Amino acid sequence: MPLQPALLEQAAARLRAAQRVVVFTGAGVSAESGIPTFRDADGFWQRFPPERFAYWEGLIRTALRRPGELAEFLHAVLEPIATATPNAAHRAIARLAVHVPVKVITQNVDRLHQDAGSREVREVHGSFFEIVDRKRRILRELSRADLATICERLERARQGSLRLPRLLAAIRPLCGLALRGIYKPRLVLFGMQLAEPDWTQAQADTAQADVVLIVGTSGLIFPAANLPNIARRGGASIIHIDPLDPGPPDLWLEGRAGAILPKLVELAFGKE
Ligand code: OAD
């Protein structure tokens, strides 16, 4: 797909003139790192219905009734994250911050923005890498290698008998019951409040931004999907990067983030 040079130049000019930039990302920014999105044709919610897999209650019910299916779901979610590395889009976003103050607000839980070098990242849907107690105090951090080990054990839990005990043993580093009570990843599932202080900071960042780049999100899940409205009220100009048309009134750069973002940052600020 040709990269709409006039629109690209318009977007680059806005970035050059900006004092404060927010980059708001969804699953699409990590698609080229091999992590499926949620609602595209090969998305997670096509294979695993959100009623059963996007709520803690649904997950617990599935664990008790069909532990093999929960093992399959967790494996499908964790395995791509365990092996992923940042792609050209994550790296371009990190590079942008060399030229203009950038706050990254992400709905992703894969840590790829941080791995690419972005420093100020608001994880409004939490993270798979931090294990918290009931009061959301961080107990420990996991590495990608820890996630890979959990995946190997989940693979075994999917086969054979005694699936529930094997499942619980496989996910012990991730969630379970300890002396001090339940522990689990710092994740925001459906029906939960967004992660704090990230969400409060994200709203303030967006209200103050003069350019908001929205990358790879369907913008369907509230309250995060309210950020574009906050940006418009604050007078920011909004640029979308996505293969799908977000609709007027914002500027839309049509295509893959990994192809567009490096070109946009280079056009705005020159080569590295
Ligand atoms: P979605 O799956 O809803 O949307 C992914 C978006 O990425 C779509 O607009 C795609 O067109 C776009 N996309 C796909 N490949 C792309 C690429 N290479 N470059 C750029 N864009 C691409 O994912 P999210 O919007 O992130 O929440 O979903 C929002 C929330 O819904 C998630 O955080 C998750 C989910 O349920 C919770 O689980 C709480």
C-alpha cells in the first residue's frame, strides 16, 4: 500500500511543531512482534469468547470446569509475549522521544514499549510482568523467561489426566494462594477499574498534549477509549495509524504501524 505522502508530510509537520506528544497504543502496535490482536480475524476473542476468558469469574469457572481449555487460553496469550521483541513501531516511538517530550499510554500488557526504550509508559490495563497481592501491592516481577517456563508447563497440563492440579502447578509463579492471600498478575480484566496511578496520569497527559498519535487500537473498550475525546476537548490534533479507517474528523495514516511510524519519525526529525 503506498504511504500517502501528503498525509504523511502533514502528520510530520504537526509532530515537528508539537510541544507535548501522547502516543496511545493498542494491540495493533505489537501485531508485528507476533502478538495477535483481540478483534482482527485471527484475534484472541475470535478463538476464546470474552464472556469466558476476559473476566476473573469466567476464568475461575473455566479452570474448575474445563482446565484444559484454560491451559490452552493461557498458553495462547503467554507464549507470544514470552518470545516477543519490540518491532520497528515500538522503536520509532522510543526514538520520537529524543526530539519531543512523549508520554506513551498503552492498553497492552506486553512491556514492549519499555523494552524498546520508551521511558514514560502508562500501562492502563496493567502488566503481565508484575505479581500483586489483593491490595495491588507488587510482590515480585516476572521475566520473559519465567513466562516461557510457565508456557512449557501449560503445554503438559493440556494433556493427560489430573488437568486441574497440573494447571494450578503450571501457573503457580503467576497466580495462586500463599500465606498472605491470593496473588495474581497486575492485569485489568473486563469489569475492573483501570490501573492506577497510570490512568489518572494518562488522562492528564492527554489533556495537555498538542498531538495525540493513536496506533493500532479499535478504540472500543472504555474507559481507555475516552482518551481521544479528552484530546479533542483539550484542542490536540489527532493522528491515527491503523489499517482500518477510524472515521472522521482525525488524520488517518492507513497501514501497518511498523511500516508507517519509522517513516513518519524520519520525515519529522530526520534520520537517527
Ligand atoms: P483490538 O483487537 O480491538 O484492535 C486492534 C487494532 O489494531 C485494530 O484497529 C486493527 O486494525 C489494528 N491493527 C492490526 N494490525 C496492525 C498493525 N500491524 N499496525 C497497526 N494497527 C494494526 O485491540 P485493542 O484496541 O488493543 O482489554 O483492544 C482494546 C482492549 O480490548 C484490550 O486492551 C483488551 C481487549 O479486550 C482488556 O482485556 C481489558
